[in-house]
Amino acid sequence: MLDDIASLTLQTAIAGLGQRQRVTANNIANSETPGFTASTVDFENALASAVAQGQPTGAAIGVTPTTDPAQVNGNNVSLDKEFVAATKTTLQEQLLTGTLTAKFGWLSTVLKG
């Protein structure tokens, strides 16, 4: 892989989005589990700080329980919110992987001469 800050930032962001997708899938899978508390993933602020310090791979990916109100069964998963998060995350992943792929394509073109 490339070791420049842009590539490392893209790779770290893709990892954060992957974690968000797994947590979202887990929330959806447990939407009917009594007492289940949904979680969220936050990495954008940590990534911005890490990039500002020149260390994008040092960004922490935080998984935290949500504080949304619980339903009658004690579960606080909102399927509407989870499906929006899943769709948004998928689109972000596509954008970032496309950017990284294009970067490798440019590098390949340069190396081929």
C-alpha cells in the first residue's frame, strides 16, 4: 500500500466505515432483542485530529451505546435510523474506495510510463 498521508487517511476512513457498517448490521439484527442497546461508531473527529498531527493511522474508532429512548421491550433500536446510517455508510465507502482505486490507477499509469 501507499504510505502517503492521503492514502493512509483514506485507508483509515474506510476501516472506520467498515466498523460502522458492522455495528449498524448488529443493531439491525438485534432490533427485536429485548433489552438490547444500539451502538454508534464515531471516528471522523478523531481522524481529523490524527491527520492534523500527521498520523492518520492513529485515529481511534469509538463504538458507544446510544442514548435513544427504549421501547416497551427495553430495546432502543430505530430501524429507520439504522437503514439511513447503512445507506449513508455504503455511499461513503463507495466514494472512498473509488478515490483510493483511482489513486492506484494513477500510480500504475505513472509506473508504466
